[in-house]
Amino acid sequence: MTTPAELYETHRELLDRAVAATRSRDYWSAYPESPSKSVYGEEAAPAGEQAFRDQLNGDFEIDLPGVTGSVATERSPYGFELGIRYPTADPAALIAAARAATPAWRAAGPQGRAGVAAEILRRINARSFEFAQAVQHTTGQAFVMAFQAGGPHAQDRGLEAVAAALDATTRGPAEATWTKPQRGGDPLRMTKTATVAGRGVAVVIGCNTFPTWNSYPGIFASLVTGNPVIVKPHPGAVLPLALTVRIAREVLAEAGQSPDLVTLAAESPGDGIAVTLATHPDVRIVDFTGSSDFGNWLEANARQAVVYTEKAGLNTVVVDSTDDYKGLLRNLSFSLSLYSGQMCTTPQNFLVPAGGVRTDAGTRTPEEFAADLSAAVDKLLGDPQRAAGTLGAIVNDGVLSRLTEASGAASVVRPTGEVADPQWPDATIRTPVVVRLDAADDKVYTREWFGPVSFVITTASTAESLEIFVETVRHHGALTASVYSTSPEVIEAARDAALDAGVHLSENLTGGVFVNQTAAFSDLHGTGANPAATAALTDDWFVSGRFFVLQSRRHTELEK
């Protein structure tokens, strides 16, 4: 057995660097993002694919408390049933087991818990190719993106949460001596001990599109702050989180802790386990990524818990002017196309002044801008192989339904099209649709059109664009915003508008950084300052709501 304290010493250098990275906000990554043989070894890719295929059409081996049956719910967006049968468990049994495991976990202390978490992440990283296969065939992401976003980038986000939680829980001394002078007598002396105690049982409700990237922050922040975690995957994307839970349970058991500190709550669609767990009186933390409707419901009804939600919103681009029009178009066309726009950070609304966009290629009217943006998408996706690798596959019928609805609009500039992938002939792959609207069409563009749907909206002026930006984001939320302008005054106004709206702002992105990508340890994801999320990945509030510091004190005996 390797104790949590020993694991902390093993990973201490890594954890120290991670904490430093969260403070400096410069580039740093613990886990290589390239799926290269030179990085992960000659056999890593074929071994990972084989490990994935060995899981198909069989029972997922994992011991859980309160098992009641099994369920198989996953179908690859690339056209085949996974057929993996996961055990289902009684929610009350999972909660009871989690509570029973808590005292020993609390006693492990912040450093010990961080050491265990770092070891879990180390073992997950070693199996990144297996996770890439699991993410690809549950979310529809193309393989390279599934490897990066579902593997090392998600692992970095998990480690960032570990570092933030470790930093927050060790700022104060675990023990202090208090001495107060007394006139005419010996001073009063007290010894005071401070213990970090978790808030209680945590539930992480996963999403269909980014099961690891969106779930790891909550899982690891809760663990390091002393809380057991029940992981409830989306029925369409169980395998990536089931693998995570199994690895975590193995590490916990080897560290002398109860594996029931991390459990799996698989379900069939419609079973409602998320509601049952999230509203149970013993559940004190809920993490959720997904639809605004259910996120809003959790915020209103899981009253006994602190609720961290990341939902969707109206990601907005204010286009005023640019001195690199080709770079702007390349950047935005990629942002629209990456993973078929199935990212909570993909731009939806492009606000363009009626007087046109001033560019190094001349002034472009809103109609011309929409046509140019559509042409840039066409150019990017002109080669079918490259298109398939960029777009991935449509993850579910909801996305396809919204795409179909938007395609029926009267003012479609760029219709969606089908893309064939010879490797996956049964995959549903679609290119983005671009629709032109006017500012008065707010009933359309204030809806969330999650997927490859974007609107180029004509406004009276850039000033009105900024007003619409603030108004729509304050009421409906957003995770990203962008502005393009050569005017310092417009940039300054956009910064103020973003502060009023409560959203992060990207300015004049024309190179290899895209608005829908955020870097762990540097970029904050979400803000908590608008309706799209209740916290940021990863700020102090994301971890501080998960624990208390409890004090005990006693008189200090004088040395004789």
C-alpha cells in the first residue's frame, strides 16, 4: 500500500508547478497533447484502440455498492452500437457508501488527497489513446480532437482543479499557537487546530459532448477538498467517465482508502437519477454541464446543495473593422466548423453594422461579409477528408433537428451540406449553416441554437451591436465573446460591454488561437457573472464552496 502522504511526495514537484501555473497564468501543460509515437510510445495507439474494442458488447467490470441491474445506452455517432453493459446502482446505496467513506478521506488531509488525485490523473494519462477512442465514439469528435480535448486537455483541467483546491485548502496553517499577554500574570496560551472538511457528497452530472473535459474539474475539485463523488454520466457518453471512475477506485483502494469515494451512477434515458441524486438531502455539491433548462432547474430546486452549472448561451462576435480580413475569415470559419459547432463556446451571433465592415480589402457590407464568411467555410471544408477531420459527427438528434430547422429559414446564405467519410460511412456529418438576419429578428437569435448554426445580424451601427451584445448576454448568457476592430475606442467600449455583460472577451483573433478554445492554467472558462454558468474553471469560488475550515482549540500547557 502507498499512503496518500507518500503519493503527495511522489507528485509534489508536479503539484507545486501546477499551483504556480494557476497563479502566473502563463502557458503550462503537464500532459503532452500530441498523439505521437515519440511521446506516448510505439504501442500506445494500437493498444488503446484494442482496449476500447475489448469493451464493446460486454459487461463493464466494476464493483459498486447497491447494484440493481445493468444498462447499455451508447451508440457511436460514427454508426455502430457500443453494446457495453454498465451496472446500475441504487442512489441511496451510493450516497450511504460515500458518506461512510468520508471520515478517512478527511483525515488524509489536503496534501494526501492531492497526491491521490495526481496519481489518478497519471494513470488516466497513460491510457490517453483508450480514452480518445471512448470519447470519439460517444461524442462524435474526430480522433485527434477526441485525443486532445478528451485526453491531455481534460487532464490538464483536472490538474488545474487539483492545484486550485490544494492552494485554497492550505492557505491557512493547520495548527497555530495563540498567546495573549495578561497584566500581572502569565499570558493566555491556546493551541488551535484547523481541519478542512468537505461540504458533503458531491454529484457530477456529465454531458454528451465533452464528458471528461467538463467533468474532471468538478470531480477533482471535490475530491481534493474532502468530498466523495458520485459520477452520473450522460447516457450517450458513459464509457469515458466509467473508465475514469474505475481508475480512481483502483488508486483509492491501493492508497488504503475506500473506493466508494468515487462511484458510478449509470442510467437509461428518462430514469431521472440526476434529479434523485441532486435533490437528496445528503448531497451537498452538484456539478452539471448541459442544457440551460435542466441547469436552471437544478439551480432552483437543489436547494440543499451548492450548485455549479455550465450551460449554453448566445456567444457573440461584434465585427467592426479589421486590418487582416483574410485572417479574420480563416479564424472564424474554423471556429464555426470545429466539431460541427457542438461546443458551448462556438460563436452563434455575428453583429455587423449596416454601414459595413472596414477592412484591408475595402468596406464589406453585411451581405458581403456573410458571403465571405460562407466562402471561407467552403474553402476550409473543401477537401472531404479534411472536412471530416474538422467536423467530426453530429452527436445526437437534437443537434440535427436544430440544423434542419435553421436550414429552412428564408435568408440562408450558406446551406448545410453532407460530408462522406469513407472510414465511417454510417456517420452523420454536416457542414455549418449561415443565416442572415436583422436586429429586429430577436426572437430567432436570442434562442440557443447549439450546433453548426450561426447568424449574421445587421445592426444600425457598432454602437447598437454593443448594446445588443450586452442585452442578450445579460439575459440569456454566453461563455465567449469576440470583437474585431482597428479602433482603440471601439475596443475599449467592447471591453466595458463585456464587463457589463459578465463574459470573457477575445480581441482581434486572426491567428492560431480561436475563441472556442481555452487553455488550462491560463484561460478561465465561464464566469458566473452571466446566466450561462455559476462559476469559472477554475477560480476561487469553484473550489471554495466545496469545503469548510473547522477549528478546535485547547489551552496550551506550560513547559515545566
